[in-house]
Amino acid sequence: MSELQFPDYQGNILVIDDTPANLKLLRNLLSEKGYQVRPMPSGTLALEGIHLNYPDLILLDINMPEMNGYDVCQVLKADERTRDIPVIFISAIDDIFDKIKAFEVGGVDYITKPFQVEEVLARVRTHLTLSGLQKMLQATTNWQDKQLAEQNAQLQEVNQRLEQANQQQIALNQELQKQLQKLEQTQLQLVQGEKMATLGQLTAGVAHEINNPVNFIAGNLTHTEDYVADLIHHLRLYQKQFPNPEPAIDENADKIDLEFVLEDLPKTIASMKKGTSRIRSISTSLRTFSRADTEDKAAFDIHDGIDSTLMILQHRLKANDNRPAIQIVKEYSNLLLVDCFPGQLNQVFMNIIANAIDALDEYSQERSYEEIERHPNQIVIRTEFFREGRALPTPHVVIRIADNGKGMSETVKQKIFEHLFTTKSVGQGTGLGLSIARQIVVEKHGGTLEIQSELGKGAEFAIALPLEEISP
Ligand SMILES: Nc1ncnc2c1ncn2[C@@H]1O[C@H](COP(=O)(O)OP(=O)(O)OP(=O)(O)O)[C@@H](O)[C@H]1O
Ligand SMILES: [Mg+2]
């Protein structure tokens, strides 16, 4: 901070008078009191010389040839450099002195000739002090201004730093936000990955364990069918050869309802064969569904993926107390092999179809069994191939999964892909399904996932996947 400095105002006095005797008198008088005195015999000379060294006070005679005191004073007051120097007029007692004019042109005081020493000194001292104080005030004001300016500059600097810090904070916040999102996604993937891995291992394990015994039963059933046919044939031969056997044999035949057994046994075996073949196809589906594929992409028949997902959800599609079975309508295009992560795509189908079943179940609670029978609950699955289109500019497949369930409002529709958004009660839904589905479709496969839905009018999800290699 700068020091406050007051100007030195030990008087420096300019005396302007055309009378040498007056000049001399005033000079002696004032010099004696320690003032510096500069005498000037005319206004013109004084106005020229004044700029060499500005005085603190001017004593100005009024009555002068050439230029009188009023004129000199006016010139002084018109000049910015000399405007503030106090002027005391000198007037002879017998001059016609116009006090009003003296003040009008800028004089601060006047003294009269012949001089009264004490009066002259008193007035000079007063005005020097006044002007000194004024200068001090000015200096103080200047100093304050300077301090203010300095403080302002400092404030500005602080402001700038604050602004910078603020910007940094914002950048940091953004970075944190990004990291948080990443973390959330990673968490999402981890949870799902774990879920899928466990589910995958479990289903693969179950499928594997079921496989051997089922194959064993299926293989033996074929033999059993042959043996039974042979035995029946053999029995018919006996009956033909011995139409009247012992009564005990006839009795037993009645007891066991032989004719019915002979007729029903092949049917029983045929249905057992159907059963085993169904178990085998479930086991195949389980294995298709649980293909472990987190590492690499593979060509995958998406119809297989959808079918195996439906197979796994079979128990939820079946009729129950509230509603008849949900109808599945498939409109598949030709075989579609897509280069993808099959396990993840199955997960997408699973999440979307499970949601459709949820929506149909909820809707069914509002409708009577008969009404539902008249307008059955349906899930329609369509697959299509496109060379290019709005969804994707490259060749792609679109899988549409539509339900005629409760549909959703516009507000819900805006949010369904958000992490943890759910309209289901605790334990019913976590709100992860669609956000994962979207992540898999969009981020992992470069595809799109779109929704069309209205409240009360069902919902349709369209999954578009780019085809990198199209296999016929
Ligand atoms: N087919 C649909 N019909 C009506 N609403 C749907 C449908 N699919 C999704 N929704 C709405 O979107 C919300 C979010 O679905 P999402 O699958 O992400 O979570 P969730 O099913 O609630 O829980 P979960 O994590 O168990 O899947 C659902 O709660 C539901 O309100
Ligand atoms: Mg869901």
C-alpha cells in the first residue's frame, strides 16, 4: 500500500504589482516571515512566468496599466493549471474597488493599501492554510482513490481466482458425474453379468445332468415300444390258438381289463416318447440360452434365441387362476444369423418378454376370465430383415416384441430406460431390465431399441441390430 503524503505548503507567494515600492515592501514583509516571494511588475509577465513554478498564493494588484488585476485573475481561473491557486486582490483605499467583481472573477480575499502588516500576514496565513488544507484534502482524496483502485484491482484478482476455482470445480463436478455414471454402468453390468453367469451355469448344469438320463429313457422307450408290440402280437396268437382257455385265465383277463391294457399300452408309450422328446428340447433350449459368450461375438440364430427364451418362460405363459394361457404368435422371417453376443441378446429377449408377461398379468387383473378369452392375451414376435432404414443406415434385422397388455403412459414411457426406474412393487421389479437391455443393444451391438406404447393399448419394443456378416 502506498504511503499517504501531504504536499509541503510552506508558502510560495507570487506578488503582482506595478508599483516597485509596493513590491519591495511586500517582499520584505513576507520574506521575513519565511515565505518565498516572487515579485512581478505586470500581469503579462506574471502570466508568462507563472508556469515555471506554480505559487501557493497570488497577491494581485487591481490597478495596473496594460492588464488590470481582474483580467489577470480571469486568465488564471480559465487555465486548469492555475485555477486552484488562491488570489488575494490588493486595492488602494482610494481606488474604486468592486468587491463583488473581485469575487466574481475568482478572488478569495482582498487587502487594502496602505498595508496593515498584521492584516496582510493574517490574510496570507489564512489563505495559505486554507489552500494547504484543500491540497491535503485533495491528496487524501487522491490517496483514498488510489487505495480504492488498488483494492479494486485486488478484488478483481480475487474474483478472477474465484471464477477460475469455480470453473475448476465445475469441471471437477462434471468429471465426477461422468465417473459416477461409468461406475453405475459397471455396477449394472456386474450385477447382470453375475446374474447371467449364475443362471447360465445353473441352466447349463441342469441341462447337462438331464441329458444323459433322458437320452437313456428315450433310447429304451424305442426298444420298449418294440417289445410291447411283440408281446401283444404274441398274446393275440395265443388267444387265436386257444380261444377257450382255463376259466382262471378268463377271470384274470376280466380283472385286469386286458383289452383296455392292450389298447392303451402303446398309447402310453407313445406319450412317454413325446414327453421325453419335450424334455430333450427343453434341455437343448437351456443350453442354447445359457451359451457362455462374454468374450467373443458369434454368428447366432436369433430365432433360436427367442425360442429358447420362450421355453424358459413357459411356466409363466401357461394358464392360471386369473387368465387363460398367453398366446405366442411368431412371425419369423427366414433364418437370421446375427453376429452378436448370444447370451446377452437372450438376456434382452428375456427382459422384454418378461415385461410383456408382467404387463399382461397386470392387465388381466382388471378383466374377467371370459373377457380375456374373447380377446386373448397375446405376445406377437416378428423378425424382419432390412437393407437399410430409419433405424439403421446399414443392413439390419428388426425384432419386434409386442403385447396387448396394459401399455404405459407418456410419462412412464419417457423413463422406462432409466436405471432403476420401475412401476412395480418392491420384490416385483428392480427397474434394471430395460436399462440393461438398452445398454446391450445400443452399446454392445451398435443397434437401437425403440418403444411404442399407449396406456391401455399394449406396447411394442423394436430391437434393431446391424448385420456385420449376413449368412444366407
Ligand atoms: N411391455 C410393457 N408394458 C407396459 N409397461 C412396461 C412394459 N415394459 C416395461 N414397462 C414399464 O417399464 C418399467 C421398467 O421396466 P424394466 O424392465 O426396466 O424394470 P422392471 O420390469 O420394473 O424391473 P426388472 O428390473 O425386474 O426388470 C416397468 O416397471 C414398467 O412400468
Ligand atoms: Mg423388467
